Amino acid sequence: MKRLFIMSLMIIVVLLTTSGCWNRRELTDLAIASAIGIDKTENGYQVSVQIINPGQIATAGGQGGGGDDSPVTTYYDEGETLFETLRKLTKQVPRKIYYSHLRMVVFGEDMARDGISKTVDFLSRDHEMRSDFYIVIARETNAYNILSTYTSLEKIPANKMFSTLENSAQVWAATGKVRLAQLISEITSQGTSLVLTGIRIEGEKEKRDIPENVLQITQVANLKYDGMGVFKEDRLIGWLNEEESKGYNYTIGKVKSTVIKLQNICKDNEDENLGIEVVKTDAKMKGKVQQGQPKIDLMIKGEANVSEVECYIDLMNNQTMEEIQNETNKTIKKNVEEAIKKAQTEYKIDIFGFGEAMYRSNPQYWREVKDNWDQEFENLTINVHVDMSIERVGTIDNPIKR
């Protein structure tokens, strides 16, 4: 009996001293932010926040909420600081904005050219924000316009941008996924510079924010990733086109898969092409100093498959396959060299991490040149070596024409 009394007393004490979830937040009290857009104004910032309307998102059973409301609402306001502006949004939003499910942060192009380090400081300092969102640049428009564009397939535009960026980086290689930690590392590094993917509105921009945009088979306005922006310190200074973006990703070893079009294989008809699917790549760079001059050996290796044949060639011929392999190597090397040339001659900034390679190979030399590495980079000799292996030709041997 005494033992039972003591156990009961202990349970009561535990219950009385347990506070529960003292800082819990009910879902009905929160406005979940899916994306933030940051634009530059004369006096500070314009901040746009894309907030999910839970009543319009499909449930687990496949049924959406009632009414004709938009699946998201984009609120915006202006202020002298980013934190101030986000707080000012409470004058419009009936619930507390919750940032822990953020998917995208979009910088307007003017904002990016002015410098993003002050805003990045806030994004990394705020305890409510996780750092697993992707960061992109609104190209030839502002961030508000991007966040106020209706999208099909994915009701929430931020989810559309997030998934599209992941898919294109996985299979097309002309885009790049950058999260907050990587962005901070590249802004503060002396051996490499930041590169961010651009996103633009394609089509009739003035119709981007009307529901009819997604009620048609073909959207009149659509969000599309386009090129990669080159930064010097924290400022956007220019863009790489699609092929140069691929060359950049080859150089830093970020190409998982992509497509290469070979035009010199089909000699009987110049309008016919042969398609190559790159399925794996790896890049290594080694720095060295010869007679006081820095040099980089860049080695790119990988595997590829023949994915499409439009012309009359014999894929069972070893000489033909060797020719295909050589043309694949030449195409990749051309993309890489074009990206390097643009960085050296036009932007005069090392976006590839060659400086880090020099530091690893010769720390003493790096300490001597790190303060003026951009000038050294302009005349840096980079030897590009590409070795792709054609592994498979698909489920049939020779083309249908043959």
C-alpha cells in the first residue's frame, strides 16, 4: 500500500511539473510562406512573400478546398531594412508568417547587381528560417513578378520553381542548385566566386497573374530557368548562356546527366544529328607553378550513351564509335573553354575554384597572389582534358535507316 502511494505521488509530481509544448503554434494561427522575393527600391527594399492558401490545396484524398480563391497569395511591402519590411507585412497578413517551410528565395536582377550580402546576413541570422531553400535571380524582371505568376501542374509556384530547378539540374546541366550555406561560402571565399541560376517570365508577362493563365492547354506566361548569373563578391556582373552554363557545371563536376547534339557525324546530310546522353561525369583540377607561372590541368571523365540516330551510320563499326567518342569529347571541351574564356576576358573573375586548386597544390604561392588573384586569373593557363566513354547504343544496334 505504501509502495502504491509513493508511485502515485511521483506521477502527480511529474504531471504538475511538465509544462508541455509551451511554444507550440497552431496551424490555424500561421501563414506558411513558400517563397520570398527581394527587390531594390530607392529607399531600401521591396519584399514579396508568397503565402499558401491551405483551403485551396488538394488534400490527401485528392479533393481540394471549396471556392475559387488562388492557391497562394503574394503580399509585398517596402522598408529600409529587410527585417523591418517583413514585420510591416503584418499590417496585411491576418496570421503570423511562418518561414520554416520556405522553398525559394528570389533576388530581383537590380537587387543582385546592387549587392546581396546585407540580405544574406538576415537570411542566415533569422532563427525561424531553415537553410535548405534554393536561391535564384529574377532575370530581366523583378522578384515580385516572379512570385505573382500562376503556374500549372504545381498549384504553388514556389514548389514549381523548386522541382523544376532540381529536375533541370539533374538531367539538363545548364542550371545549378545553390542553398544558403554554399552561397555564403562562395561570397566569402578568395578562391572562387558565386554563380546563381536565372529565372525569367516567358510569354505575355502582363497575363502572368490572372487565373486564366493556367486554364488553357498552353500557358501564355510561364516561368523558365535561363542561364546562370556571375557574381563578383556579392554583386551580379553578367550572365552565362546555356552552353556556357553547361561548361561551367562540367568544370566544377556538377553534371549528372545532359544531352549533347553531334552534327559532324552525319556526313551525308548536315541537317541530321546524332544524340548523346551523358550519364556520369567527374571533374578534377590540379594546380601547379612552372617558371613562376600558374597553370591548371582540368580533367573531365565520364560515361555516355548513344540516345538518338537520325542518319545512316554503322554503330557496330569500331571506327564509327571512336569518331562519336572523339566528337563528344570535342563538344564538351568547347563548352568548357567557352565558359572559361568568358570568365577570363569579359568578367575577369574566377567562378570555377581554380584559386582553391592553386592553394591546395602550392599554399606558399597562393599566399603571395591571393590578394590579386583576379588579375592572375586573367592570364591563367588552363589545359582541358576530356575523356568520355561511350558505353551503350540503346535497345537496338544500327539505326532504323540502316
